[in-house]
Amino acid sequence: MLNIRSCALMLSGLTALVLSAPARAEVHEGPMSTQKIALGSGGGGPTGVQVLNEFHMVHIDGFRGAKRVAISTFNVAFPNEKLQSAETSTSFKVGGITSIGTHFTRQISQTKSARQHTVIQGIDAATRQRIADAAYADFVERLTRSGYEVVGPDELAKLAPEFATWTAQPNFTRGRYGAYVAPTGRKLFLLRSDTAKPTSQGNIGQMAAAFQGLDSPQAFARSPYLAHDANLGIIAVTLVVDYGTYVNTGDTKRFNAEMAVGFTAGVTVQGGSFYDTATLLDYWGPKSGGFPAIAALAAPLTSDLAFAAVNNGGNGEGEVDVKADPALFATAAGEATQAANTKLVAALSAAAAR
């Protein structure tokens, strides 16, 4: 007969076996972002927003230009935690007449909410650095295979000396999407909204979205000058490598609405939209006039490789602990970032050929 200790040891062994299983994983695409795109639904002129495959594209004609490019910024952001909440809070008055003919008014109030806080543990800085290094090398290789001549950062500084004067942030700086990591040998420059605070639904928030255009960090404001001075295309990339996908019914004023939040573990290159962007590519040509062409990944890409033991904290709500195996996380991240790089380069090439 097995005692409790024997059962516990067997379960522990099974968990370790699951996390170390070398089964081949696949990357699958999530649903397209349904967020409203800033400045309306797009179209109408060269700077309008269009949908091209899995991307929201802005100023799509701006991708046309030189096949000689340099990368001013390449950041991989790693979320460490996420707080989600959803709430309905309604209040209304009803009135009537009693059996004795007097008038009455009553106020009916209702509040429902759901909350979830997820945290990942077990992924150290060295693992994240390796993921960022591999993602960058893969991106450059894919650009080269697609016919682009990629100028390195040292050569870019010679062609456009201003690049060497940019003020870098410390690697692993905490930003909107967690820890931001630049590849080894490159400096960390933040782009638009990287210092913004998201809402509890993970969005940038209406007020922040309205004024996003006023956010012009150095790497965003000065990249067009590099493109002009060096006479080449300048690319800036952000990949957001998350540890799961999320469901949120959001806040509402509807009476008796069901509030729910949810989380599914899976290493994911997150998607978004133009104004509430996660993974994106900005591009400035030599004659951009300062306006970037933007390809924002609107459909997340998730590896189905099991990489963590998850304590879901009560059917998905409350506190959720994700205890990751760093080697498996790195493997899954490699698969997801390669899939994202493939799509980013394909979107760049497709837009340039239009």
C-alpha cells in the first residue's frame, strides 16, 4: 500500500517529468486584437491604419525604400507579473405607488468584480539575456535572407555620428511590459509608451492613448534623423515575451453582468494594436519626414511547450503562481520569437513591395 509520502514523491516526479519532456512544441496564433485603432478604423490616405495579415499597419507607404537598413533599437520585454480586474457597478432608481396611494422611490445598486494577480518565478537575468540575444540574431538573419543589407550599430554610428551620443538606459530597466533587455553588444533605448502604466485590463488607458503622440523618447524622435544622415532605413523593434495569455471581460455598467478574468500559461509573443501595442516594428526611410511606418502585431503567437507548474489560486482568480523551468522557458521563447520575427520581416517586405 502506498502511503501519503510515497504518493507525494510520485506526483513530484511526474511534475518534473512533464516539465522536462522533450516533446516537439508548436507555435499557434491567437485571435486578432479587437481594440479600436487610434484615429478611427483606418484607411483614407497614406497615413491611415490598415490591416495586413496579422498586423495593424500605419503609414504603410512609408515602408517603401532602401534595402539597406540599420537597427537603432531592438528590445525584448519580459513581463514579471500582471494584475487583472473586471468590475460592474450599477445604480438606478425605481419608483411606484403603494397600495394606499403613496409614491415611493428606491435605489438599486449592484457591484460585481473579479480579480487575478499572476506572477512568474524561476526565470533569471541570464536566461532572459540569452533569449534576447538569440531573438536579435534570428531577426538579423531573416532580414538578410529577405534581401536586406543590415548595417551594424558601429557602422551606423560612423554614418550618423549622432547615434553614438544617445543616452542609453541600464539593461533590465523596468518599463510598461516588465524588464526590458537589449541584446549583448547593443544599448537599451526605450520607445513610445514604454514608461506608461497600463490599466488593470492591460490596456494603455484612454487618456494615455489620446496623448501617446506627445510621447517622443530619443530613440523615437531621433531615428528619422539617423535615416536621413546615413541614407538608409532605420528599424526599431520591440518583442514582448510573456508567460501566458489572458482573458478579461473588462469593466462595464451593465446590470447583472458576469465578471471574469482568466489566465493560460504559455510563452507568448504578445499582440496588440496601434495605440496599445505590444510587439511592433517601426521603420523610418531616408525621406520619412519624421513619421514612422508601423507594423503592430495584432495576433499573439504562443508556444504550446509546457514550461511551468501553475498554482491557479482558486479556479483562475486570486493569486496565480507560475513556477517556470528556465531551460524550457528559453526553448519556448525561442520558438515564439522566431515565429514573430518571421512575420515581422514578412510584413516589412510585403509592405515595401506594395
